[in-house]
Amino acid sequence: MSAAITARKNGASVLVLEKDRVIGGTTARSGGVLWIPGNSLSRNAGIADDEERATSYLRHATGQAFDARRVQAFLRNGPRMVDWFQKETSVKFVAVPEFPDYHPDTVGGLPGGRSILAAPFDGRELGKRFDWLRPPLREITFVGMMFNASQEIRHFFNVTRSLRSACYVAKRLTCHMYELVMYRRAVRLTNGNALAARLAKTLFDLEVQFELGAQVEGLEMEQGRVIGVTFRTEHGLKTVSATKGVILAAGGFPQDLARRKELFGPAGEQHMSPAPKANTGDGLRLAETVGGVVDATLPNPAAWIPVSRVAHSDGTVGAFPHLIDRYKPGVVMVNRGGLRFTNESNSYHDVGIAMREACVEGSDMAAFLICDSVSLKRYGLGYVKPHPVLHGHHLRSGYLLKANSLSELAQTAGIDPVALQQTLEEFNEGARQGVDRQFGRGESAYNRFLGDAQHSPNPCVAPLERGPFYAIRVGLGDLGTFAGISTDEYARVLDQDRKVVDGLYAVGNDAVSVMGGAYPGGGITLGPAMTFGFVAGEHVANTAKPAADVSAGHASRHNLSTSNDAVEVPSFRRALPNFW
């Protein structure tokens, strides 16, 4: 969508081909955070940063995968992209100066300021096309209600301890219930849902053409140049010309079982991803048909995250991403052997890497989050909400395991009981003084950022002492794929000889990650996605080819493809999420 907007504002004619029946892709389910070093919002909030420092940080994070040209293009165009979208479109951001880099204490790291957040948005501004917007991820909402960053979530954690928080929660719930009655979904949009809506609003205002339910089946070539696409809708097969270029932005391959098995190793088949089901690697396959190359050499082919499998009452199964609970005091993570294997309060990607090393048994990969009754009541665990929300149905479904003793819990979960008892005895000994002697949990600014600031002396550490005890089994999932199509600094697709495939671009998770398989900060997916979408949109619109059209498209997916012909957008039947 950022590529489509930029191309259109630069004078190109644009068509968006969307594989799914809703728009927004993984972005609409995300936190809506962009990692943009040197952005003006943070600078205005007093954050000192520069390109040299950010380059040092990325060089240290990416190691041998450091791509100097693409990194430079990202760092120089990122701040420009933010200012351009703020000025020219409905996309607005807010500074989050307290949000640290994930490794703030390493070379070039900062304790805050490089991550920015999409501003909240009223979904009613989309008018009748509000139905087109993908709902937020069901597993991280509360009866369909979205939360705006960690400050708002703290009110829900404190609802039984603070009159101010109780009043805030009561007001939010009342407004949300009104929205459900009137509009059958949340209207106050936050995080990634707000970002996707703001991008969509801009596209609608620019009268950019859309085709929903458009499955791109092939790229048209002429004299070594991509000149159009063939796509299928419910009305049949269509071919559209692209006189300036085609931009692939189909969301990577998190739901492509074959490529997952090839690149993810033992966990590939059982891998769980909260990404949309339509993200099946179409962009990568399309690029390969015309000589593009998929770079699978990164040390991590995806952005790892611990996830748990949630069985809903309507028979569906979802993947809950463990984004917050691991940071809270009174929670630890162990493997089947009953051993802690990492700092639970490190980033989801770092914890995922540790899981790949310590939690594999054959073709299975599993770890267990464990807490006591104090922590469960205070913070919840995984999909289980804190007090006063009831959790009996999670016990009955088997999602949440409960036992009066650690030994009994270990036997129920399939964990070594002797080792678990010893692990927690050693952990508790230091935790009573607020210290994690094994992994130093709570010592970094990032650890503390998502801990409990009201818990001292360490916002991430407390002993597990008061039964009953609880456990949730977690596996490995992703927040997006890193392996992808090789591209240059203008987002142009490259072949095996590193030559440009003329007329073809790739952005977002279709392109190989500029982060080199690392995850240095919150928003390192959306930041480069919008930046290189912006770069590609400018470049494709200003190429020296004769006509003025770019078309965008394909699925969560948006393959910008171009057309001189008007394309009718098919009618869209209302599809409502089951929030309950």
C-alpha cells in the first residue's frame, strides 16, 4: 500500500491486486510499530541519533549478512518516508521515545527513540469500505477490542488495584460494546490495524483501483522485461499491462508449508504463524519464474516468536504470540528437561533462536511457560486473561495446565519433575532479592520496558512460590519471514548474476530482509516495508518508460502491477469476525 500511494502521488496510474477478500495483510494484525532511526518525531522529542550510529548498530547486529547499499538506502530514506507520509497522506505516527532497541547496550544501540507507532484511527472514516479492512488478530484482542501500546494494557492489569484504572477500563469497555452493537466490530482502531486503515484511507481518497480476490498466476515478459500480470478472479482470467513496472508485496511465505519445511528445519511442519492464511509465498514463486532469486542464506529465515495453540469454542484454532507475558515477574520458561535456557525477557526473536537450540526433540519443538497463582491472577498467561476474567474453560480445553505442586505440574506437562524442582529452587533463591543469577533478566532497558514497573526491585523477576502452579505449552512461530527475493537499493529484483530483472520490484516480506536475519528493534519489519515501498513507488513512477501506469497488487499481499485499462473492483460481501 505504501508503494501504491507513492506511485500514485508521483503521477502513475495504479492497480492493486489483492489475493484475499480483505486488505491489510499481516500489518493489520501487527503492533503497528516502525523502526526508523533518525525519524523527526523522535528528534523533536529530544532523541539524539544519526546515520553513522544506526549503521554501526546494524553492522553489529547483521554480521556477515550486512548489505551496505540497502542499509544505507533504508537509513537515508526512512526518515524522508515518515515526513512525506505525514505531510501527503492520512498516515500519521506518534513518537515512542521510551521504546528501546532490542539490544540497547550493544554498539550503536539506543535506550529509545528509533521506534514509532501508527496513530489511532476511527474506522468509520473508511465509509462503506470499512468492511474491506482485515480485523485485528483475534488472539490478542479482548472481545475484539484493540489495545494501544503498553500504557493502555497497564490499566487492564491494574483494574482490581487502582480506581483510576478501573474507571478507565469501564469506559473503554462501554465504548467498545457500543461499537459492537452499532458496527459489529471495533471502530477505534490502534496499532497495525490503524496503520493499515490509514494507508487504505489514502488509497481510497486517491481513487486507486482495487481488485479483491485476485490471484496473480503469472508475470508477462517481453524482450527480457516484465510488462504485465495475469490474474484470476471469480469472473475469470485477466491480463493487465504494466508499462512502468510490477511490484511484488505478497507478504512472504509464512503459510507456505513446502518452503517452511525446506528452510525452517525440524519445526517447519509444526510451525504456527499468526500471519494470514493467504501468505503462501506467491510473490517469491512469481519472481523465480522470470529469473529472480530467493536469498535463503540468512542465519534466520524468519522472525521467530514463541506461540501457543489456542482452540476456540467455534472450532477454529489460532496462534497466540507471546509478546508480553514472558517479561512479567513470576513467569519462567523451561524445556522438557525442566531447564531454563534463556532470558525470558529478551526479544521474541532471541527467545525463538534459543528455543531452536534448546527445545528440539526429533521433529517436535516445545517449551513451557510456568507461573504461580500470584502471577496468573496479576498478569494472566498467554491467552489466559488476568483476574477477574475466568479461566476455567482454558483448563477444560487443556490450553492451561494446573497442579498444586511443581512435581505434579511437571508430570502433567511432560517435563522432568526433578530438574524442574531444582531449576525453580535455584531461580527463587535469587528472585527473592530481585536477581536472575543465571541469565541477568531485567538488567537491560529493553527487558524492563515490558516488565512491571510497579514491581521492585526488578520489574521482570519474582519467585514462583504460591500454588497452584500453571503451565502453557509453547511452540515456535514467526511474525514474518526474512528469507526472500534478492533486491537492490531501489527494491528492484535481482537475478542470480545480481543483474536487475527489468520492470520487477519486491518489497515488504517478499524481499530478503535488510536486517540480515537479525531483529534489532521493534518495527524492523514495517519500517523497511514502508520505506522500500516508498522507494519503489518513487522509482517505478519516475522511470523513463512511455506510459504512466503502475498497478499494485497481490494479496496481503499487494503486487503493484500497472494497467492502462480501468479495472472494476468486485463487490465485497460483509464478513464479520467472531469476537466471542
